[in-house]
Amino acid sequence: MPRRRMIYEGKAKILYEGPDPDTIVQYFKDDATAFNAAKKAVIDGKGVLNNRMSEHFMTGLNLIGVPTHFIKRLNMREQLVRKVEVIPLEVVVRNIAAGSMSKRLGIEEGTNLPRPIIEFYYKDDNLNDPLVTEEHAIAFGWASQQDLDEMISLALRVNDFMCGVMYGIGVKLVDFKIEIGRIFEGDFQRLVVADEISPDSCRLWDIETGKKLDKDVFRQDLGDLADVYAELATRLGVMPKKSSTTGPKLVD
Ligand code: UDP
């Protein structure tokens, strides 16, 4: 069988042509990057864990009627998704102050926000993905007012779902980023959640201990990222608990 044709290689994933013209295969790499790829590493097993966790979240969203591009997981590192036209805006939802918002507005990290706050960032690595307003998005044709209203409503539904899932495993959803794409059906377009939802794009803090269970562990050199992702995947029930033995066991 000929190797799939590559469409695009990003920082953490590779996209290949899918079996049908309206599908794509997403391959999850082990590469970790931070600070717009100024910091890089290969984290053994990260791609496998993110493929599993993203499948878990996207399947849950599809089930409760929040449309996503996800069709099915194909193997350890690949999933089949609908081809979409990605809107060039990263949508960030924040429940607790952290990261760039804390720095920009001087709000102490960990402060509960009075309501979820949504922000849009223009996807452009050369500009470092700047924060933009709805006015910019409309004026420059990145999204219409109707798109933006739908994106906000989708983002809030994802937030409700993800907060619930995380609370169930003893984790606070501090903030996260999603990407949204257009699917065209005849003359109509639908917006769906695209890309991935994984600890690479969320801030997750243990409710009891405050331990970080997301990519900040890599950004801030707080420990072994693969161990932290494996702990999260185990709590989510998408990976069996680590065995305490290192090798095969003799049976009586
Ligand atoms: N985020 C992301 N990709 C980006 C920028 C941010 O996935 O290119 C996520 C990040 O992991 C966090 C949330 O969006 O969960 C908010 O990030 P923030 O604006 O605080 O930026 P950071 O402090 O990560 O630079």
C-alpha cells in the first residue's frame, strides 16, 4: 500500500490525506514545543497519550451534541477526522487566572474568575499569535459576527463538558485552547471543534494538591511530562494503571 501523502507537518502533529477527499489522518508526534518552539524536546509516548486523550474528549463532545471533526481513532498514534477549513483564531477559555492573562493584567495566578472569559488569538507564529478583538476578526475577514457568536457558544459548551470531566477525576480546568473549523454542506457551513484537546492545550491542576498535570510541567521544568500525562490518562480511564513490576512475572 502506498504511504499516505503528507499535507502538513505542525509542531505536535502531522496531517495526511485520508481515504476519502473529505477526511484527514492526524498523526500525533512525541515532539513537545513551548514559547513558540523556542524550547523543544521529544517526550517518549506523548503522542500516544494525546491521541487517546483527545479521542476521549472529542468522543464525549460528539455524544452530547457538540460537533467535532473527530471520526475515529485508527491506531496508537493516528485518528481519522473530517477535513475542515480551520478559522485562523485560537479560542482560549479561562476559568482561573494563569499564564499570559495573569501577566498582562496583573491578576494573581489561581484567582477564580467571576465567569468564564473567552479570548481570541490570531494564528500567526511570526507575530507570536497576538491577542485580537472581535472587531479585528470581522474587519480582516477571519470570521463573521455570526461565526464569532457560534464560536463563543461552542467554546462555552466545551468548557462545561471539560470542567465536568476534570472535576470527576479531581482536577480543576484552569484554561484551555481550542481551534474551530468550517465544514461545508451544500450552500451551508457548520462550525465544528477541530485540532486536538489534550493536556498540551489545557491548564489542569489537581484539586487537592495543586499539582500541575499539563504542558506547564515541560514549560517550567517541573518534572517528567510523560509521567504526568500517563497519570492523567490513567485517571481518565483511557490507560491501564501502571504495573509495579518491571518485567514478566512467573506464574505458579
Ligand atoms: N495555549 C495553547 N497554544 C498556544 C497558546 C496557548 O494550547 O499557542 C493554551 C495554553 O496551554 C493554556 C491556554 O491556551 O492552557 C492559555 O494560554 P496563555 O494565553 O495563558 O499562554 P501561555 O501562558 O501558555 O503562553
